[in-house]
Amino acid sequence: MAVNDIPALASAQWRKSSRSSGNGGNCVEVAGNLPDVVGVRDSKDPTGPALVFTPAAWRAFVTEVNNT
């Protein structure tokens, strides 16, 4: 499902991950301004598919990544 097809992401404010390089490499964007979901997408394909997480699941993922 494309980002534009997910109503919850219609008002998403995307920001590039601080872990993404600025040299055109692999870039991940996260929309964390929504109350019920966190969206994650490839910045090189902003109208393409996105992953959608609950805020709790996203926090658990980020915590685990930061602990490794």
C-alpha cells in the first residue's frame, strides 16, 4: 500500500533519520507527529510503500537498536 493510500499518514510530517547519511545513500524518514501511528518510509521513494507501527512498538524498536 502506498503512503498516500494510508489515511493516518495524510498529515504526516516526515523527517530524515539522524542515522541516514547526507550523501544520497540509504535514507529512512520517520513521521512521529501522529497520535496513533509512526510511519517509516524510504526517502528516495516518498510516494511508495511505508511501514506503520504503533508508538509503543516503535519505541521498543528504537530502544533495542540503541542498545546494540
